[in-house]
Amino acid sequence: MRRLADAGVESPRVDAELLLAHALSVPRARLLTLDDVPDDVAGRFGELLAQRADRVPLQHLTGRAPFRHLELAVGPGVFVPRPETEQLAGWVLERLAGRTAPVVVDLGSGSGALALSIAQELPGARVVAVERDPGAIEWTRHNAAARAAAGDTPVEVLAGDMTDPELLRALEGTVDVVVSNPPYVPDGARVPREVADHDPPLALWGGPDGLDVVRGLLVTAARLLRPGGQVGIEHADAQGGSLPALVRAHGGFTDVEDHPDLAGRPRYTTACRAGG
Ligand SMILES: C[S@@+](CC[C@H](N)C(=O)[O-])C[C@H]1O[C@@H](n2cnc3c(N)ncnc32)[C@H](O)[C@@H]1O
């Protein structure tokens, strides 16, 4: 644990426990009643600690990332889903509660965290997951296939660019919710080593103000949403003013609101497609 703390790992105890549990192939709670660690497991645990001290993300070492009620497969080539994004999924679910067969589009799906949670928690929904990165979409497809095999409503996975004016033409004006956790980090911003060295660049960087992809995403959202349909977009702490301003400036949305995360930091913007 000391080794992780010295390396600047944010939660050294939790990470060490999760890595030991992973090396033992047991749940973390089982460590409480552990008498002994076999030599081969101790060796494996040491290797994992060394990698974590070198700031390899915990989730890449365990190969799993929790998200709401799911455990998603993650690794090199895909963005590790973050707990703060769970609230955005919750917002979508609240908006659609009681609606029969709503249509949801997740733009920039990565591991599929948002799309697959929504499909799991809203079984009647049609959910389309769009991903541009050829490496990341392998993970989207893998997780979507695993969840469908587990009995969740299948999610449609589409290779595409969320800023492409031709994207999902057949769904124009019919979508109930467009949701996205797009790349929004301003170019050149300082990010932790886990992020800089292991999250894919396409998942992170959003141009000088971080909002380059969002500009195109807003045009797509306005085109896909039915009148009265809603869009929810995650953003950086510093974009709680600039992103809502961008949505208002688009002119095609009403009821623009920004929402804090559980730590009270500005985290996502929502709006309603005008005409509803
Ligand atoms: C911050 S990650 C979010 C992934 C996932 N939705 C989540 O919340 O964990 C952004 C994702 O958008 C994808 N992406 C970036 N630009 C894109 C574009 N123009 N069109 C479609 N996907 C894009 C990235 O490859 C990445 O998977």
C-alpha cells in the first residue's frame, strides 16, 4: 500500500485490496476472513502492485469497471467509465420512466456504459450506441454481446462519427433522448498519468476549449430528436457555464439546465428540443 501511496495513487488502500482480491479471484469482502496468501498469488499480487505504482489504471489490471448495475470489460483502447457519469444515465432513466418503447441514442459509447445501463434498466427501450474509434468499438461490441447474452435488451452498435450530418438519417426527428459523454478535455490540459497514458486520445481531447466535438454533437442531437425530446451531455468542471451557453446559442433547444455531480461540481447539461 505504501508503494502505491508513494507513487501518488489516489486511493492506495482500496486499490491494493482490489488487486489482492483480483489475484485471489475472490470478492474484496472475502479478504476479511483470509488466513493465508499462497506464494504464487503473492507473486502475482506483487506484479500487479508494481504496474499500479507505474500508474496503470486499476480497471485495466482487473479488466473490469463497475457502472451502475453492470460490470463492464475494459482495457487498452477504451475509455474507463467513471462513477460521475452514472448520474447522467440516471437522468435519462428518470426522463423516460413510464414511456413505452422510447428511442435512445448514445453518442461516443466507448465501453457502452451509458447505452448498456439504459438498456438494462429500461428493458422496453430501443438503444443505439455510436462509436467512431475502431479500437474502442471492439469493446462496445464485446460488452453489448455479453449483456445481450445475459438477457438484457440488445443494444444496436453503430460505427460512426457523432458529427456526421448523415449519421442515423433514418431516425431523424424520432429520438426521445440523445445522451453523450463526449471528449471534452481542452487540448493541453493536465490530466493524471492514468488518463494521459491509458485513455484513448479520441476519448479525451476536445480542441482549444474542449467543446469542438460538442458543437457537432449538438447539430446531430437537434436533427435526431423529436420535438420535446431531450439531450444530456457530460462536461468538465470548468464548462458549467460555457456548455449551456453553447446549447442556448444553437437556438434549437429550450429548458437548458446544468446539473452538479454528487461532489457538487458542474457535470452535465440537459435541454429539450424546441417544438414539443
Ligand atoms: C469520454 S469517452 C466516453 C465513453 C462512454 N460513453 C463513457 O461514458 O464511459 C468518449 C467516447 O467518444 C468517442 N468519440 C470521440 N469522438 C467521436 C465522434 N466524433 N463520433 C463518435 N464517437 C466519438 C471516443 O472514442 C470515446 O469512446
